[in-house]
Amino acid sequence: MKKLIAPSILSADFSKLGEEIHAVEKAGADLIHIDIMDGHFVPNLTIGTPVVKSIRKITKLPLDCHLMIEYPERFIEAFKEAGADWISVHAETCDLAKVLPAIKKLGCKAGAVINPNTTVETLYPFCKLADYILIMTVHPGFGGQKKVDGSTEKIAELKKYLKEHHLHIPIQVDGGVKVENIAEFAHAGAEIFVSGSGIFHTKDYVATIAQMKSYI
């Protein structure tokens, strides 16, 4: 699979969100990553379906909606209708055996997610149901964090399991991804790289994304 860069708008300037999205699209982004937080599962409250619907109108890039919310099964249809192309849900919040097929049934790519404190083995029974697997390398809720120790080892462990079971499922990494460490994540086995402050807090999105792609 082609390796993909997914800027996370959590770190964008929301006073000019449309301009920010157009800028990273022109700079070579492959996806737009949208963090959906409910203030319950994670200690922060972010955007919902109205903003996703607005974003859908201004970009042709796939919208990757990461649902960091309780009871995500209640909202997947609403996010699909708002324009989501990819929807990922947490092993900590739902029954992946039911929710991943439900996402696929809507016509979206289905992602399974685990937090840093959740063992990678938790995902093994559900890997075949997922279109991609997201390993959180920071504790979810806020942007700009440094990656948690042991994150790359967890990615490598999952990659090994997938290879041993002949499963060609891309691994997405989210948390602390920057130009300086993206090669480390790629070497461990990640193929989709979510980066918020690592892109949006730099002066030149074109140069930043080009550098990232050169290292993966």
C-alpha cells in the first residue's frame, strides 16, 4: 500500500479552517484526519457532524473521522451522511465485532483503534474485520503531545502478527508524529501517518509534507 500522510485538523487554525485544509491539500496531504471528541471518553470536546459536513464541501480528499466517543455505534451513520469516508472506533468503547461491519455496511472504511494503555493483543480477534488499524501513540484528548514510550514496539508487534497471519491491513499511527521521528514509525511498520502540530505548527506545509514523504 502507498504510504499516506493525514494532517490532523485538531492542530489547525480554526479561524481559517478552510484555508488550512486547502493548504495541506495543495501541499500533498492524502487524507484529512478529523478528531471527534465527546468530553466523556476523552477529556476534551471537539467538533461534530456539522463541521464535517462543511469540510466535505471544500475538499475532495478522503475524510478520516476518528471517533473518540462513547457509544460510537449511535453516530456512525450520522458521520457517514456528513461526508466521512473512513471511520475509526475504539476497542475501549464498543464491540468491534459489531461496529466494524456496521461501518463497512455504510460504505466507509472501518478502523479499529487502541489507546496506549491497551495491549495490542486486544485487537487480534478483530483484525480481519478492519480496513485499517490505528495505534494511538499518545493519550487521546489533546494535540501537541510527545509519543508515549513503547509506541514503536507496539506497532512492530502488530505488524509481526499481521504478517504471520497473512493479513494485509495498513497500520495508522496517531500521536507525536513529526518530521524528526516519522521514519521510526515507518520502520516499525506504520503506513498511514496522522500528524497535527507536526504539520500545522510548521511554517511551510509543502516542505514539511515533502520531508515526511521522503522519510517513509
